[in-house]
Amino acid sequence: MTIGGKSVDAESHFEAVNPATEQVIAQVPDASHEQLETAVAAAKAAFGPWSARPVDERQAMIARIGDAIEENAESFMRLLTLEQGKARAGAEWEVGGSAHWCREIATQELPLHQEDLGEGRSVENRRTPLGVVGAITPWNFPLLLAVWKIAPALAAGNTVVLKPSPYTPLCTLKLGELASEFLPAGVVNVVSGGNELGGWLTRHPDVRKISFTGSTATGRKVMESASGNLKRITLELGGNDPAIVLPDVDPVAIAEKLFWAAFQNSAQFCVSAKRIYIHDAIYDDVSRALVEYAGTVKTGDGSMQGTDLGPIQNRMQFDKLRDLLADARDTGLRFLCGGDVPDGTGYFVPVTIIDNPPEDSRVVKEEAFGPVLPLLRFTDIDDVVARANDTEYGLAASVWSSDIDRAQEIAERIEAGTVWINEIHSFSPHIAFGGHKQSGVGIENAIDGLIEYTNSQTIYTNRAVA
Ligand code: NAD
């Protein structure tokens, strides 16, 4: 772990497991309560000098984190596949994206509003840093999501204590180690441990903000425990994203896009298309083409050449998916492909596509967070919009049509923070991302995301001193 600029071990450890082989790949330090206290104290001590640095110096350091990621890209990619399971293309996307994010966030300027009120009076509204930020990340994109938090937090002048998921701590620990080579001690601290460590961080009175990515259930707990000292919070939570496919698309061409919309990263993606609504006129053609395309995709060990989709990242999620599949089978749902989890080593779940299950079935209502996809028929736009919106979630959605105006009309009626039209999973450091309803609170990325790491301060000045 990196605490106060030093590389430190812990008294106890937990195991990191390669999900493709179930082999233990590392003994990971399990931070004690005292070590968390030391990390927060180090971040608190580093805050004054760090926030006082000129912003361009801070930005240069963030860009340097990006350089360090790029210089170590090959070992990051290997480690990411080893600990997370994802295949090479996914690892390249994540590691390349992480470097890119650092460099781009390092170009963003916080707004400063100044106004002359006349008669010697003026007003200025500026953004000031918060202090120590606690960052907590999940196991699907461990490196990228850590960068999404560290870069804007530091740019705005804060210091950070980061806790990765206990399932995927290795890339994040490595990132902390690399950054400590040039960042002042205490500016970024990385501590590993279980959920209890997350609770210590979210309750800590010296932590001023929590930036959390994870499930909605944990997000609720974070919100509750952050209330002690009224911490600022950004919560990026779960989703059950609908895709709506209109009858004017080419069924075969769209099938490949829909496949990756749903199954990228083995569907362990907050913004995967998790329910695909297909117009009745093309439902049979699209579902057939999807199943055919699925037959060309290889699931396996992400480190093997030719693998497209890796395993499920951990046993807990693997067991949840097996339970979901058992429920689908027990309730008589029709599998178009997949459904049988093979015996053997590794947490492999086959690509599973389910034919038009009832709207209230578990595979439709729940966020599977794995390769189990329901296809649903619709005929009426009002009906499909209502079904798409009938969820506690509101993370993202997609609409697929050759009639862009019609797609736009539908997009505007969807209760979700991001709606893609004829594409999916496009992100940018300069475009806001955040969930509606119980998919989150606040924004990441863009100036809006940067602002979330600040307080607003207004200074009124009267030059006509009495
Ligand atoms: P999770 O909520 O189980 O865990 C996320 C993190 O929270 C982990 O680091 C965990 O140790 C920590 N944690 C657990 N209990 C805690 C507590 N009481 N206090 C503080 N921290 C605690 O989520 P997960 O299973 O790792 O990730 C999958 C979920 O994340 C899915 O629901 C997915 O949709 C969501 N997700 C959302 C986004 C987004 O941007 N909206 C991105 C990726 C993943």
C-alpha cells in the first residue's frame, strides 16, 4: 500500500485470485484501522501545501501519472487481465483510456466568475478544494475508475485516500506506488482491504468527500455513513440499461453492435445494454442474427490469444449469476443460447440470450452484471418507453434507428443520465456522466465533474472603505 508516500505492508493479508484459473496470484495487505487513520492523517497533512501549489503544477503532476501509466502499459495490461479476467482488447482500452484521462483532466480549468457591481463594489465566485477525498472503486474497471477519481480530485487541489475493490486491488496498488515516485508524500494514498475498510473511510470525520463507484445497495450505505460530517458525495451506481431497437434498422448489421453493447467486458459493465427491446417486425431476424454472432465469440482465459470475453471476476458474482440462471430455468424461460454453466476451473458463464421473458421476471428486473441478456418484443413506442423507464435505475440507455429525429424524441423521454443513439459506451473526460434516480448522485468527468471536488466561495468586495 502507499501511505504517506511510503510503501507499506499490513499485518494480515487476503488473497487475490485469477478468475480464469482460480489460482491465488498475490497476498494483498489488509489495512488495519490504524493504517487507515495514518493514511487519512497523511492526506490531511499534505492538503495545505498541495492545494497551495499553482494549478499548472498540479496539472503537470496529473499528466505525469498518465505518462507513468503509459510507460508501464504492458505490465498494467497483464496485471489487469490476471486480476480482473478481461481479454487483451479490453485491457488495452482500459489502460490506454486511463492515461488519456489523466492528460485530458489535466487541461481542465475551474470556472471563476467575476463581476463589477458598480460604485466600487465587485463580486467573485471561485471554487476551493474540499480537503481529503475518500475514493472507493469496484472490480470491473479498477484502473480507469480509480483515475476518474484521482485526476479531478488532485486537479481541484484535494488529496486522496483510495480504496480499490478487494477483488481487484493490484493495478490500483501499483498505480499508487508509481505515483508516489513523484507526487509529494500523502497526496495520494492507496489502502487495500475489505468492505469494513470502506466503512471506516466513509465515516471518517477528516474526510470531506466520498467519490464512490459500485452497487446501488452499497451506495445507500455510503450515503448514510457520509452523513456524520455532511461529506460531499458522488455516487456512480448500478444500472439496468434498456436498448430500444426500432424496425427501420438492418437486423444483421445491428446484431453485432447489440452484441457488444450487451456483452463487452463479459457484461460486467455498469452501462451494458441489460434489456434489449426489439420491435416485433424485426424481432425474429435480430434475435437470430444475435445468436449467430454469439457463436463466433470466444469466452476463455483473457490472457490467451483469441479470447474475446473473459470470466466473471469473482465467485460471489459467479454464484449470483448461476442463481439467476437457475431461476430463469425454473420459471420456464426460453434460452436462445447459453444457460449452462460448465463444470471446471474458472468463473466462466457462457453468453446467454433469453427469448422474450415476462417483464416482471428476475432477468429483466435485476441488474445481472454478467452475460445473461433478455430480448423483449414491443410494438408501441409509448409502451416501450414506459417499460424502459419502469426501473429504480437510470444510468444509461440506447436507441437504434435510421430515423435520427425519431430516435432523439425517444431518447429525450428516457429517464437516464446518458442515452446513446446508434452507438454505445462512448465516454469522454470532457462529457458529463452520471445516473438518474437510484443510479447515482452527481456527475463524473467534464467541468461539472471537476466542480464536484470543490466548494463554492463567493467574495463580495466594497472598495469604498468607510
Ligand atoms: P460493491 O458496491 O459491492 O463494491 C464497490 C466498492 O465498495 C468496493 O471497493 C467495496 O469494498 C466497497 N464497499 C462495500 N461495502 C462498503 C461499505 N459499507 N462502505 C464503504 N465501501 C464499501 O460493487 P461491486 O460489486 O464492486 O461493483 C459492481 C457494481 O458497481 C454494479 O452495480 C455496477 O453497475 C456498479 N458500477 C457502476 C458504475 C458507474 O459508473 N455508475 C461503474 C462501474 C460499476
